[in-house]
Amino acid sequence: MSKSILITGCSSGLGISTAIQAAKAGHTVFATMRNLERREALDAAAQQAGVALHVLALDVQDSATITAAVDQAIAEAGRIDVLINNAGAGYVRSTEQATEEDINWVMDVNFMGVVRCTKAVIGHFRKQRAGHVVTVSSVGGLVGQPFNEIYCGAKFGVEGYMEAMASYITPNFGVYFTCVEPGGIASEFAANVMKQVEGTGGMLEDEYLPILQKYVGGAQARAGTGDIYQTADEVAAVVMRCVEAEDPPIRTRTSNWGEDFCALKTAPDPDGKKLQQQVIDQFLS
Ligand code: NAP
């Protein structure tokens, strides 16, 4: 069945790949980005794939742009079936080094951005008695990692938010929630993190420096191996499997590496369905 799908963060990486794969599968795609001047890569990919996209402005930090994009998508397609919360940004600094301004920005883009976009569509989904919110989380939404505590905190928040929504909205209104949890994606993401570090004073000379150097050096070495990093197309294929699923998972890793890395947390309940049932049984039966 052809669906109407709105995706955030389509100026690069996973957003572009997901928009193209969704359009190739015959869906109506509202590919959004905060700055339409960065649409060139998306347009080129769409042209190469021979697909048409509706490209709209949407900044996940600005509710007015979210409402405007949602309203336009509903006006053009008559409905939205799937929201894909893809926009996000990484951040690598210890809590001691992180400024409050940076912390607010990381939480605002990665957590509040998801809440704002979901809030903008959830009433529409409830009235339809159908809909699917797919949020691109991370293995960092399940496993805390060095110097990533602010980013992981935001992604853990996203996981809790989605899990809570799935406990009562899915069984009562037929609206589904899925967290997609990639390991690494070969995209602009890591370079943007390093740009942010360089633009805010670089690696600071303090007691954390040797530990941070070890972490960053290791991350750069791992980027060269095929194990952790997937292409955006590979991860988009997992996102699309969730979109097409009749009974989508509440959470899913995107690679064997990710599955192994998170196994101590996820092995007893890989797709989150057992926990969902337990919460329903405890609180709603
Ligand atoms: P990317 O290439 O850096 O793309 C991130 C996208 O988010 C860009 O389109 C960016 O837009 C957008 N964005 C940032 N702030 C925004 C805002 N305020 N409003 C709207 N859009 C905004 O990274 P990616 O790898 O494709 O990341 C996609 C998702 O995967 C993110 O949620 C990320 O946390 C998650 N993830 C990534 C990795 C990885 O290793 N790359 C691993 C696990 C999870 P601009 O071009 O305007 O900045």
C-alpha cells in the first residue's frame, strides 16, 4: 500500500537514502530539511533514482516550521501515515567540558526535536486510528559510551519516550512506534561532531585529554573497518523494513555488530514487545 511519509533531516546521510528508498517503493515522500539551500544532494539523488519528492522546510527546533510542513503534507496527500524522525546531531565532550548552551542544543535537536515532530502528527494519527512514528535513535540510546553522555542522554530519552507512547497509544489507537538503532553510519555525522569540537575550542588540555584521544583515535580506526559502519543505504533499508512491517518492532538494531554490542540489554527482548506487554499488563489491564 502506498503511504504518505514525512521525513526530517533530508539534506544528507540517512535522510536522503530513506527518502529515495521510500519514493522508489512507491510512497509519497515529504522530504524535509531545515535549510532548503542544502537540497542539492537530495535533488541529485532523486534525479538519479528517477523519483519525485515533495521537499519542504522543517527545522526540528522550530515548532512553527514543523506545523507548517505537517499541514502542507496533509493538504497535499490528504494524510500522513508515517513520520520518520531522522534529524539529529552528535556531540563529544565530557560533562565538565560541555557548556550549558551546547547541552541545551544537543537535547533540543535530538530529544525535543523528536517530541515536537511527534506531537505535531499524533492527534492526526489518533483520529486516523493508524500511523507509525519511526525514530532514528542509536546504539547510543541503549549503551552509554565515553564522552557521549549528553548525546546518549538525549537518545536514551528518545527511547524512553517512544517506549512509553507504545505502551498505551499502540493498543488503543493502532499507532505504532519504532526506534531504529544504528551503530555507525558513513555520513557527515562524525565530521560534523569534530567540526563542532574544533569550533568550540578543540580538545581541551585537561585530565580527560588522554582518555578522549584514546576514544577519538579508536573511533577513527574503527571507521576504516566494515564492522561498525554501515552505508546510509544499508540503514535506510532497515528503516524501510520497519515502515513496511505489518507489526513493526518497538526497537531494532541495524547490523550484527549493533546486535552484539547491545545484546546485554536487548537479548531477552530484541524487539521490545515483551516489555511492552509487561507494562500493559502492569498498568492497563
Ligand atoms: P548527517 O549526515 O549529519 O545528517 C543529519 C541530518 O539532521 C542533516 O540533514 C541535518 O541537517 C539534520 N539536522 C540537524 N539539525 C537539525 C534541525 N535542527 N532541524 C532539522 N534537521 C536537522 O547524519 P546521519 O548519519 O544521516 O544521521 C541521521 C540520524 O542517525 C541522526 O538521528 C543520528 O543521531 C543517527 N545516528 C547516526 C549515526 C552515525 O554514525 N552517523 C549512528 C547512530 C545514529 P543540516 O544539513 O541542516 O545540518
